[in-house]
Amino acid sequence: MVLYFAFGSNLDFRQMRSRCSSAVTITTASLLNHKLAFTRFAPSRGGGVADIPPSEGDRVEGVIYEIGDDDAFRLDEFEGVAEECYERKQLRLTLPAGEIIEAFAYKAIEQGEFAPSTAYIGHLISGAKYHGLSPEYIAMLEAIKTAD
């Protein structure tokens, strides 16, 4: 079993479980000194997809799932690791009570800045609400301008 930090469309628990049947939500977490950006264009999503570039003073909220090793490799396929769309990165994340935990996440191989589609950002918003991310973070997600 491994710990995975979801900050993009895998925040949506339905999507995550369809990709990784072993997924169990552990807790929410924040990645400090990074921001949510959309630095890759995904034709299948109709717009930009989520990334976590460094950004001093900012934070990205998300959820930590525990997933089986086989599901982690399956998730690599969904995230395009072999196609060099994303790469796995081990991160130090801050839990709600301030403890530090390590989990992997997917860092995009950046192409530029792209607006996400309404459907894609909908996955982030529904997942953020489902997992109880902060109201400020949900408001930030809801304010993102979409491509359509």
C-alpha cells in the first residue's frame, strides 16, 4: 500500500474509485509553497489539467488516499507517466493538525498555461466539497475561469 496525494480530478472520489478500486481516503492535507495551476493541455479533457508548481507562500489543498501497489501502477497509466505527461514525486505534506506526512503525487511536465474545462474543474470542486477542503479553497476553485 502507498499514500497518494490527489489535488486534481482525482479529488472526485467516484473517479478515483473507478481508477483505483483499493482507494481509501485517509485525510486531507496541504502542499505548502506550491500553487494549483493548469500547465498541460489534455485534448481528452478539453482544456488544461492540474499541476503543482512551486509558489512561495501559497498552498494546494487535497486529499491523501491509501492505494494498493497495483492500483498505483494503474494510476500511472491514467496520468500518462510513460508518455511523459506527468511524473511521480514524493512530497512532504502538512496535515490539518500540523503533522508532516509523505505521499506521492503527480507533477506535470509543463507545456504552458491553459484554462481547464468546466467539466474538469467540476471534478475538483465536487471532490473538494466531498472531502471537506476549506471554504476558501473551494471558493478559489469556483472562481477559476474555464475554457468553455
